[in-house]
Amino acid sequence: MNNQDKPNSRRNFLKNVAIVAGGSIALSSCRSQAMKEFLQKNFRTLTKKEKNEIVKNLELKYSAKYGKEFHVSDETAADGIEFGYALDLSRCIGCRRCVYACVEENNQSRDPQIHWIQVLQMEKDKGIDFAHSDVHYNPELVPEEGHFYLPVQCQQCRNPQCTTVCPVKATWQEPDGIVVVDYNWCIGCRYCMAACPYGARHFNWAEPNVPAEEINPETHYLGNRPRIKGVVEKCTFCIQRVRKGKYPSCVEVCPVGARKFGNLLDPNSEIRYILENKRVLVLKQELNTQPRFYYFFGV
Amino acid sequence: MNFIRFVIGSFKIITTGRRSYFAWVIFLIILITWGAFGYAKQLTDGLIVTHMRDSVSWAFHIGNFTFLVGVAAASVMLVIPAYVYHWKPIKEITIFGELLAICAVVMCICFIIVDIGNPLRFWHMLPLVGTLNFPSSLLAWDFFVLISYFLLNLIIVVYLLYCHFYKREYKMSFVMPLVLLSIPLAIGIHTTTAFLFNALPARPFWNSALLAPRFLASAFCSGPAILLILFQILRKITKFEIKDEAIWRIAELMVYAMFIYLFFTVAELFKEFYSGTEHIIYWKYLLFGIGKNHEIVAYSWSSIIMGCIAFVLFLIPATRKNYITLNIGAVLIYGSVYIEKGIALIVPGFTPDTLGQIYVYTPSMVEIRTAVMIFSAGFLLFTFLTKIAIAIVFEDYSIKDLNPKKLKIQMPD
């Protein structure tokens, strides 16, 4: 074969293909930043220096996009802390203030709407019976006669199914018990959503949309920073708040004080008081997920 | 390069043909284009253009994927009876079975790619650069076995055709171990896919030990159905020789598979309905609907009725040995298993969802168009591959036809 003297030889053709392909990749990424993000590794395999650079770039990007100063924290779990949550079923009135406080704090998409907390209305004479519950209750006034309310969010299981099934290790349990998602690594296969027994995982079916004036600029890399289309997200106990010693937003907003939160390893914490003095239950105990989210009857 | 000439030869085969062949190819290309424009909408807007939502987070695409894994597995498993009963054209059956398997696996992977939210991040699953969650995640296992199965079949088929093309004897010591390996791997891909669903205690509809056996049994019904029809066509238009007895034997094996499948399903239904726990609700949604929601009842009963008719047609020797009723039965069982896997397996697993809420799912137009795109592309690939195989195996197309003048220097030893 004598290709060298032909202008359209196979080698030339391949060269052209390479140029066109390379060019189109460069064009589609527009800036090298997008390419960098595309090639970014799994968060847990990054060095401290790489993390710092990524966080800094994200802050710049978000600040430019939303027109206000953004903070993206990558604060790690502190020693001696394991977060636990307790919810008083006898107090909850089903007002859904927690749902919307969560949406605002954690920058959930407004359209399409994503809610990390689902409040289920249950019939009193059926007990905790999901099959007869209703998430779309909409009366003038809550609570309604003959009903009680069961809010469900991520149960931060000690034995989480969702992290086991993830094919790319894009979701994992932090040392303080919070199950997090690396939005830059999630491929969007939704196996974790099939595996979660509590419907706690939510998918960005479209490009998430949060108005700039409503965006919360105090964020955590593994929590409430703005998400992209095609990735899974979930409740993180407000990782950006609780790692700074604050309560989760849903705990703060609850008008009847039904929500309790604290460090399970601290014998003097409120959560430990509840475990000691109230009888608690966990949802779907038979599945052996061992939640860190307890329900109890305070009165 | 001998191999490049083999590829060029193959390319020449698929670019020449009768008018009806080109009409078929153009028809498929039109379907692919129509589907691709639907899929393009998903690429720009996201999976919101499907009817999947948080409650029903997997649906039609995963159903198609599961069905095609069955097709891929069963087509190779036909090698077992061919081997046991000493059917004469065992090599041909192997080749066409594996060609079908290759196309089915390609379609499987396409269905996964269109279903995931970030297809460009597929590299996160690759060794070295990615972080594959092996061995924890069943999806990692499935990815691994599907790729191995695909490569194995590709190597076998290409090697056999390559030898044919150069008129060389193939090495039995090379092919036979690979063929024997592909059989357990065929069972492996379908078992792993069943375990993928089976592994989730959150979804009681799938969390039954009978799921994997039922998968295999149903695959043994649908996979051979395609080959049954293909063999009849091949017998008509080529020198392919397969006796009536062999075709009837395939049909007979399919009856056994159908019976086992029926038995497993009855066992499952008995356990669910007699014990009547809260888990019965998924079966109720599938078979009778819950409240006002009857959306998939028509699908499930059409699948059941088609399956039962096919079972009777295959069971009675007179209709099994009549080619008209045999082919009707093959089409019916294929349709039955397709609906069962495509709609009736995945959707009830998610309806009602884990918190008891009912979200009504039926495929959106974009999902249907995307599926049409992938199926047409798969058929196109299968058309090309069978055309190459027919030309090389039955019509003696070889290196001589490619370049008659240089015959002497190009013949490898």
C-alpha cells in the first residue's frame, strides 16, 4: 500500500478526525474549567490541595452565577461525634414548615420541585401504615381529625443500602454518620433510589432551578451547594450547619418542638436523654437498616 | 494486515445486496433517525421528558434492558441442546446464536446509557481511572459480566468468520473452551441481572428468591423464539441445513421452559395471595389495579394471555409441528415475555413506592422513541452481522472475492 503520496490518505483522514474531535471537545467545554470538572476525580480520592482548589473554583463560579458571595466548605467530620435525630410523633401537626425550611436552606430545586422531607398523613386507627398514608393532604387547617403525621427524610442508616449499591462509590457514609453524595461523581443511574426503603433520595430530572434571590450562599461541598441535572441528592442533616455546631434547619423551624437533634456519643445530649427516657421506634426495622433517625411519643 | 482485509471484505458484503435488503436498511435508518430526534430532547432537557419520577425511578428503559439480557443469554444457551443432540449445523447455530447475543448486549448497554443521568460520566466505572464499587454493587458485577460476555462472543464469532474468510481450519482447541465458557457466562449475565433487582429488600416485589429462576425460565422462552424464526428464514434463503426435528426439538425445550416459568409464577402468586401480607399490594396493582389506577392491568393480562396461548400451541404436538401455528406461538411468547419484562417487572416494583404513594407510570413518547432508536439500531447491527455471516459461511465469500489478482501473495498460511 502506498498512501503517502495521496492527499486523502487514511493517515491524513485519521489526523483530521482527531483534530475535529479535539476541537469539538474543546468547543463544547467552552472553558477549560468545564473540562477540568469533567475530569475531576472521586472526592474521596482527592488530596487536600486538590480539594482546596476545587472549592475555590466553585465559590468563584457560584458567586458569578448568582451574584453574591458564596462559601463552599469541605469541613470534615469531627472526632467523637455521631449525629442522631429524634422526632416526636405525638407533637407533629403536619404543617410542613420543615419541608419548606429545608428547601430554602438546602437550595433544592423549586421547579421541578424537590422535597427532601415528605410528611405522610396517617389514619390514627391504622397506626404506621404506609399503604394507607397520603403525602398530598391539603386541608385548610392541620392537624385533621382522626389523623396523625409522620415526616420522613433520610434516616442516616448505620447499615445503608444506598451506598452499598452505588456502582461508582459516589455516595458514602461519613465518620459522623451522615450519608453524602458527590454530585460531581454521581452518574445518575438511580440504583440508590431503588435501594432506599424510605424514599429519601431524589433525582434532578431537569436542570435544577433556584432563583438567585433565594439561594443560600453558605454551603458545603457534600451538602447544599447548587446541584446539576442528572444527579441524586438527599438530606444531609444540614451538613453545612451541624458541622459548625448549629441545629439542622428543620429542627429550628419546627413550631411545636417535635424535632430533636444531637450527638449520640455525648451522654449529656438531648438525643441521649430521649433514648434513655422515652421508648423509641425506627421505620422498617425488619430491613435491618438501623437508622440514626428515631421516632418517639413524647406526650 | 490480514485482519483489515477481513474487515474490508465484511464491509463490501454489507454494502452490496438486493433491493429488498437496502429497503430494509433504509427503513431501519429512518426509524433510528426518528427515535434519535426524540432522544435529543432528553439530552438537552434531562430525564424530565420521560415519565419517570422519584417514585418510579426506573421504568421502560430498564425493562427493555432486562428483556434483552434474557435474549442475549438464551441465544447462546441454545448451543447446549445443539451439542447434546448432535445437531448437524452446530457451528452455524453457535455463530448465529452468538451474533444475536452480541447485538442484544449492545442494545442492553445502549439502554443503560440512555437511562443514566450523566452518560458522559460513564468512565467513572472503568478500572484505573474510575472507582468501580466492586464487589459490593450488583451493578458493578452486571457491568463486568456483560462486558466479558460481549467480548467473549465477539472473539468467538470474529475468529470463526475470519477462518472461514481465509478458508482456514479453525483451531478446535481455541474455540471449544471459549464456547464452553460462554454458556455458564450466559447463565451468569441473567442471574446477575436478576440479583440486581433481587438484592433490594426495600422492594418486596423483587425480593423473592424465585426471581432469578423465573428470569432464566422466561429467557429460555423468548430467546429461542427469535432464533426459531431466523433458522426457518436461513433454511429458505441459504444452504443452511437444519432438520425439522431440530426445530421441533427447540420448540419442545421451549415448552419445558414455559411450564417451569408458569410453575414458578404460580408458586409466587400462591405465596403472596394466600398469605396476604402487605406485600400483596404490588401484585394487586399489576393484576387488578388499586382504586382508580388500572394503567398496567391491560399490559399484564395481555402478557398472560399471549403466554398461555403460546404454551398451548407449543404443547400440542400437532400445532408444534405445524409451521404456521409454531410461528404464531413464537411471536406470541416473544411478545408475552417482552411485555412481562418491559412493563410488568419494573413498574409494579415501584408502585406503590416505599412510602406507599402511587405514582402512575406509562412510558412517554420520548421513551418510546428512544427505545425505537435502540431496537432499530440493534436490528440494523444484527442485519449487517447476519449478512456477513451468511455470505461467508453459506455463500463462500472469501478473500478471493475481495481481490482475485493478488490471491497468491495474500493467502496466509
